Amino acid sequence: MTNHSVKYNPKQNPADTWKHNWEVMKPFVHFGIKAMALIGGALIGIIKLLPMLAPHKDEAPKKETRIIKI
């Protein structure tokens, strides 16, 4: 990657400008994609873990069956 200033040149081919812009932005695009994948994986892990942490509501509470005589 060259480190030179690019000024607008009306005679310059637009394809050259797009190529230069891509070369400049490529590291940021790759970082963004990897960051989104990391965040997505973490969110999926959290969502899979949440049902395990919730108490089971299927179990009926046990009633007291002892009779106390006074």
C-alpha cells in the first residue's frame, strides 16, 4: 500500500479510484467482519445458556401431606 496523497483528477479512471479506496478500506472491512462474527458467536452462546439458567416450571410444588393434631 502506497502512502501518497491522492487529489481529485477529472481525467483519472474511476476504476483506479475504486481500487485505491478498496486498498485503503480493506483492513477496516476485515476487522468489522471478524468483530461481527465474534459478537454473533457470543450472543448465540448466551442465548443457548439462558434456558439452562431458568428454573424448571414443569415441576409441581409438593404439598404438605402431614396432618398435625392438636
